[in-house]
Amino acid sequence: GAGVSQSPSNKVTEKGKDVELRCDPISGHTALYWYRQSLGQGLEFLIYFQGNSAPDKSGLPSDRFSAERTGGSVSTLTIQRTQQEDSAVYLCASSLNGQGAVKNIQYFGAGTRLSVL
Amino acid sequence: AQKITQTQPGMFVQEKEAVTLDCTYDTSDQSYGLFWYKQPSSGEMIFLIYQGSYDEQNATEGRYSLNFQKARKSANLVISASQLGDSAMYFCAMSGGYSTLTFGKGTMLLVSP
């Protein structure tokens, strides 16, 4: 498809389990971003990839959260030992260029809704 | 640090009327970008319009225009001739150091027939 694709669209898991969320960016986009959207906190930045490296991981809330990107394309966000406060919508975005670009239009996927029971 | 403030939690407008959604920002950067996104109930964030801090003209994209007042640090979104399909959450955002986006809390717009 032409847009950013995220899977799964919904994920229900039990507290303490690990989950993996996947993002397939727009072809040719070098920059990839993960955000989290929750009722109490609004939209929060998590991590930014330029190619396969992550120059900005400042938004990851704890060491239970990690992400990787391979081949300059697909990215996986992993949450270990999930907690109820991890319940949120996780949004992925990609853009043509990243660092240093002020006009950096990010295109978002539909998100993964994570529910931790 | 950058900050975006959207003071209107909700707005109502009648179909075919114009509506202005407020956004103020704070940054110490000289060069920055301002964005508006629309989020319908389906959840996807849809890019609407962009304004660069050095752009002299206000940005326009179809029925959307951005009223940029740099001295006041405001970047209000104006939607002309509202349509029922405009009912959604609207987010103002600005670009940061690695071009990550800082978002406001959003404004829920409801368009009535």
C-alpha cells in the first residue's frame, strides 16, 4: 500500500506479557517515528529512527520499551513485561527526511490499540 | 523545550460556516515548523497544513488556512465552509530538534447540519 501500515490494529494482552508492534513506513521514507496516545497524556513522542539508527530515544518511558528498525524500512516496538499503564494507542509515522528538516511532514499509520488486562 | 497550547477542548459549528481553532506555541528555536493534523474517529492522523517560521505568507490548502502571527506565537487553523466530514479531533504540532513533533492536547470539532 501507499501509506504507513501498522499491525496489529488491536492487541489485548495480560499484564506481564511481552508484545511486539510493527510499523511498515512509506517506501523511500528515511525517517520513522513512534508516538503514544493515551487519554491522560495526549500524544507523546517515543523514539525516532533515521535509517536503522535511533538518534533520539528520549521519549521511551522505561527500559521495558525498545525498538529496532531493519533494512531502513520496517520497525518493531517491543514492550516487555507489560503493565496496565502501557494501555494506549501506539502510532507510527514516517517522513521523507528527518534530522535538520523543519518542513518534515510526517505521515501516520492508523495505530495499534494496546489493552493490558 | 517546545510547548503547544490548544485552549478549546471542543468547538461546535454549523455546516457551511467557517470556524477557527486556536493554537499558541512556545519555543526558543528561530527556525521551526507548525503543523495541523486531523484525527477522525477511525484514529488515523491526517496531515492538513504546514507553516514554516520564516514563511511570509500564511499557508493555505483548499478549505484550510493557517493564520500565522509570529509575534503572538499563534498558529490558528481556519476551516472555511465546514462540512459534516470535518467532525474530528484537530491537533496543532510543531517540529523539534530531530524534527520530532510536539503536539497540543487537541480540539474536538463537531459540525452540525
